[in-house]
Amino acid sequence: MSSDALMRRQMTAPAVAEAEQNAAGRPDADGGPSAEAAGRSESLRTEFPFELPRGYVDGSGQVHRNGVMRLSTARDELVPLRDDRVRENPAYLSVVLLGRVVVRLGTLTDVHAGVIEDMFASDLAFLQDFYRRINAEGHTRAQVTCPSCAAAFAVDLAGERLGES
């Protein structure tokens, strides 16, 4: 993958929108959008970094907190429906689904349903919410309210530790 493609892949939604607006204003010689503008309008962020609240503890005791989740495909949502574990227990659907879309967790690159089912409940809940945000809402931001002053503001759930700016 070229560095330009990787850069476009990692652009935030506002940066993509700004790039598209800027490119739309630069037509090529025939008056249509330039080839560069056409390439930018097709870019889409497909992978999102995250940091688990507690972390997955592997067999050797190493804690893995940082990871990457990719956007889900239709196949990712359909294949688990044929899984016997899901047929026996529909609640297992999210475990199998997350095992398909979490592409990295710490130093682990083979993340599967077995890894997901061994996570702490708070980390599983975090991943379920993160999945919903990036696939249904298209972003990783959440509206929160300060418990002290009641001020409302947005936070980005992707990979930032609580309390850090």
C-alpha cells in the first residue's frame, strides 16, 4: 500500500470532508474534478485504534490494551449466524463478530472469538460500543457531561486514556 493511500486511510472524517471540499474547487482542464480530487473522494477510514479500559491478559500474563478494529463487512455480520455456538446461544454473536473485526490487540495479530471470550466484561462492553459507533454512526466520538460542572463536550474513544488530552 502506498504511503498516500495509508495516509488517506487514516484521515479523520472532518479531514476527509475538508480534503474533498478543497479538491472539488480544483477542476482539471476539461472542467471536471481533477484525478487527484476523484481519488480523495473515494478514500475512507477503515481501521480505528482503541485502548481497552482494563486490557486482555494472555496466557503468559502479558496485558494487551491497545488495538485496532476495522469496519465490518456484510460477510462479517452474516458468517457468525451460521456458527453453531451462535445458534446455541444468540448472545455469542457479538463475541464471534468482534473476533472477526479486531485485527490487532497489543502484540497479538491472531485475534479470534477465543480471545474475545476471555476478556473482562468491561472490555467486552467497550468493544461492543466501539463497534456500534464506528459501523453505525461512522465515528468514535461520544457526547459526555462533566459530573462537576455539567458542561457538555465530545470525547474521542479511539485510543486515548481517560484523563489525558
